[in-house]
Amino acid sequence: MKFSRVRNFLIVVFSVASTIYALYRLIFRLLEKEMLKTRPAGLANPADLGLEYQEISIQSGKRRLQAWYVPAAASNDVRKAVLIFHGIDECLADWVPALGYLHEHGISALVFDYSGYGNSQGQATLANLRQDAQAAYAAFLSKVPNGLQKIALGYSLGSGVLLEAAPGFATPPDGLVVVAAYSSARDAAVRLGALPARLNFVIPDVFNNVQAVQQLNVPLLVIHSQDDDLFPTWMPSKIYAAANEPKRLVLLQGLKHGDMLEGKAGEYLDPLVEFMYNPR
């Protein structure tokens, strides 16, 4: 009799646990789809600005990612390059103005679309983005000539993708830059109203920029606008406070979160250019 009661109890516990886990997975997948909202490929490309560029295919697992590499002019002696991890609901075409700005300042740049973004293959999942980050950085190292200063930049969503991946880079970059960054995916979900604060435990603690940055020992630049309409300044301030030296925090004014891609790339990227000349 006792054995029967124990068995029935275990069956109930297992059933409840299975239901909770299934519900957890469903909620997580829905939030993952919202957090990793994709965008189809756009029509713009660097040639629209008269820039020479190379289309690159990056192998990430079984998927191929689309990327563009815009080298600095052959006559340029700046010898600097940046790898761009873009944000949510973006694609390569959105970054054409920024690529033009970097080229004007003698900086080579490589930007890629994550899995499921633009014309890149596969689905946008956390697991795929993690693999994409490592694949893109390896492609960046192989593409950029030796002797060039190499900087990796993460914008918005890309800040989390970059900072989580950076400790695993075999060869560290010469510096890291995060623009319009959030403190963690959990904080961002609550801030954007995707999840009540009391339910933030539903989201695994992924893309925690405050924790990730503590594992890094390369120069860091944090760029944020005090008028960012998505992420308040306490978020990048927490990243900066947790980071190891050397580090720099630049707070801009009058720029909204999306202004980087809305004709104001130069205002956001001016501190990047200065940082690339003097990262420490």
C-alpha cells in the first residue's frame, strides 16, 4: 500500500515537473523569437556609396552566413579594422552608412548577418548566434591582413552576442566596443515590457553583459546616449563599472537608440575612431 502511494506521488511530481518544463520551453522559445527578431536582406550595398567591397560567405556549423568586407583604400596607412555585430531586426544593408563613415576614416570593416538574418541560412536561435559569433571572428582574422589593429564592435543586441563570445576568441582583439548596450537579456526583456520583473527567471541568464565583461582583459569602450529611448544609462554604466581596466565610457546626448542607422552613424562612431587611435 505504501509503495502504491509513493509511486502515485512520484507520478504526480513527474507529471507536474514535465508540464512546468514544457511551459518553460514554450515561453522561452516565444521570447527567443521576439529577442532575435530577424529582417530580410535589404537592397542597399556599399557600392551605392562608391565603395569597393567583397561579398563573403562564412561557414557556421552547417549554415552559411552572408558578410561584406569593405577594405580601406590601398593608399591608406591607418591600418585598422573593425568587425561589426549588428542589432535586432537589422541586416547588412542597414549598415551601409556606417561602413561609409568608417571608410572615410581609413578603417576597414567586416559586417555579417547572423543565422536567419538577411540572406544567411538557418534559424535565429541563441545556440546558432553563439556559433555564428565564433565563425565570424575567425573569418575576420583570416580576412584582415596581419599588422592591422583589430577591434570588435557590438551594437544593441550585438553587444550581448559579442561580449558573451569574446572570452572564447582564440586570439583576443585589440579592443572591444559596445554601443547602445543593455546590462543583460533579462533586464532588457523587463525594460521592453516583454516580461514582468517577477517572472524574469523564465529567461536563462544569457547575454549578461555585466558578468561577461568581467572575464575580459582588453581595452573596452562603452558608447551610449543619455537620450536612448530603449535602454537607460544605468545599463551601460553597470557594464562599465564591472569591466577591467583599461576602459572608457562615453555618454552622448540627443541621440535615440536607432539613430545609429538613421543618418547619425558618425555621431555614434566618432568615439570609436578616437578609441582606435588611442585604445588605452
